[in-house]
Amino acid sequence: MKQYLNTQHDFLSQSPIRYMSLLCAEKGGINLSQGVCDTPLPELVGEAAKQAITSGANSYTRCDGLVELKEAIADKAREYNNIECDPEKNIVVSCGATGAFFIASLALLRPDDEVVVFEPYYEYHVNMLKALGVKPIFVPMAPPDWRIDMTLLEESITSKTKAILINTPGNPSGKVFGADELEAIAEICERRDLLVFTDEIYEYLVFDGRHHLSPASIPSLRDRTITISGYSKTFSATGWRIGYCICHEDLSPRIAALNDLFYICAPAPLQIGVTRGIRDLPPSYYENIRSDYEVNRDMICGTLNEIGLTPYVPQGAYYILLDASDVPGHDSKEKALYILDKTGVALVPGRAFFRGEHGENTLRLCFAKERHILERACEDLKRLRF
Ligand code: PLP
């Protein structure tokens, strides 16, 4: 039957993350490959969703989201992201940040358009663009802190380039874009008339006293930016599928219409649960998750340094890329299999985040795990020495 498949999507072969997860399950190991947080959902968020179900909030909502949720997002965007937005004009709630990126991309990009993507990249971003017939143009970021060479960026832009894609804090690099880089990108976008898509799903996870900076808070980027975020990571609710985008009022009606076409709406009771979380969780909730992840990061980085697998210490998000040059194996897949075999800990081959050869000496791990699991993973990893 395979002859019936649309070959345009042949690039969607099995993801290395899923492959490592399956092998890890077979082996009964510790899975640090998938970015699924096993930290708990905030209680009041879960309670609000349960109550919404029992009190009958089980029908479709407006296609652009519940008014109460959009109002809560607008207040949060004003206070946390320094983005002024009107809940009725600038916000579309969708099925996760992934859904929001999909409908916004579909609304704004055409086949054969080019979008600049910084490398290492989040595989879904690249595959989504490819699935839409859009060409990703890769601009490498330089380790260890993943700075962007603005000359390279400028040189990558052609007459077909429509947008620059930013992910801050970034998966897998952990890069947190600073004001200087965003100002430089803003200047390029204005001069070359480009849009910015920015995925800020890890916006609350910034370390070492850094602050999250939203590209749309830069005045010249405000109108040309589509800010994408959601609550999968912040509320440890990846299966709830609540995300959103913030954009100019000329763009939101079409994006909402596409959301209607593909999803009709995000899950109604879960929109209510998330609204409650945004409204009622105290600032200490966000500070606690941030500092918990920072402790996890430091613990894992300590272990990696001890065993001779140098980590590129992340500035934010909950992943670590590490230099696997000394791990036996011809490529990143063999290196990941070696580590799984020797320790029972599953990491992701770097090839998932780079083109061609670039990622073959790199591995990624996710530290969004309960502390005792990470402690066990650290003990298991300490069986290795490079
Ligand atoms: N964006 C990035 C950069 C991610 O790493 C992930 C999940 O790993 C997502 C989006 C998915 O977000 P959502 O669950 O809201 O679709």
C-alpha cells in the first residue's frame, strides 16, 4: 500500500527520539531522550478542569479560544512578556504551541517561501515547514553559547525569504536570546521586510538570573512578530494541548479561521483549567519550577563533567547538548546506543537537531524528570569515564 503515500512527506521517517524511547522501554532503562516532563500538574489547574467537566463545559468553544482564557493570556503577556495585546484582536488559542505554529505558518507562508531556522533546531519546526512545502534555510549557531553570526544570517536571506524563526529559550540548545541579538535581528527584519515566528514555550525556564525577552517586546518587531507559546511545559500538561499565538490584528482572523478548520477549538474544560492556573498560581509557582530545573541542570552538568562528557551548559529550557566526541561509535546514533547499552540511560542522537554531519558528535538529554529519577540516571552514567 505504500505506493499510495504522498512522497512529499517521506522526510517524516521515524524520529530518533521515538526510536530511543522504544529501545529504552525494552531495556527498562531511564529515558532522558523525550521532552515529556514527569513533574506534577499544579493541583488547582487539574481541579478547575475536573470541575469544568462535571459542570458541563464540554462543548466547542469559540474557535479562537474562550474569552476568559484570552483575557488571562493578554494580562500575562503584558506583565511577563512586555507585549501589549487586545484579547479580542491579537490572540488565537490553539491545540498546543504546535497547533499554533501550524495554523500561523499555514496562514502566512506559501510553498517555496524560505524561512531562516537557527541550527541546532527543534525538529518539529523544520518538519512542519517542509510539510507545508516551505524551505528551511539553516543558519548555524556557534557552541558553546550558540551566538548568532549576523553576517551569516544576513547572507542567508534571499528574495524568497519570508521569515526568521526564533526559539527562546531554545530546544535543544538552551539558548536564551539577549537584547543585543534581538535588536540586530529586528534591524534586519525591518530592512528586509521579514516576519518573525518565535516559539517561547519554555519562557519561564531561564537560569542564572537571566530574563526572558520576547522579540515582540522590541517596538520595531511588534507588528511583524507571531509569538507562539502555551502551557504544556509551564504546567507540565503536555497532553492537554493548550497553546496560543499573539499577532497583529490583520493576521488573527485568518489564523483563527484555520484553527477552526483543523481543530474547531482547543479542549474546552482544559482551557478553563489553564485559565485558572494563569489567574491564580502565585509568582512563587513560576520561581519554584525555574529553580527546580536549575538544580536539575546543575546536577546533570556536574555528572557529565565528572565523566568527561562536556555539556554545553544551557541558559534556559530543560535540555542539555553534550560533546560526545569521545564516545565510541561512528555516528550519534551509535554513540547513543553505546551509552544506553552501558548505562541504561537513553539520550537522543544529535542528528535530530542538525543537518548532515554536524550533529554526529553531539547527544541531547532532557532533565525534566523527577529528582530521584535524575539522581539514579546520574549514578548510572557514572559507570562511564571518557
Ligand atoms: N516548541 C518547542 C521548542 C518544544 O520543544 C516543544 C516540545 O517539546 C513544543 C513546542 C511543543 O509544545 P506543545 O506541546 O505546546 O505543542
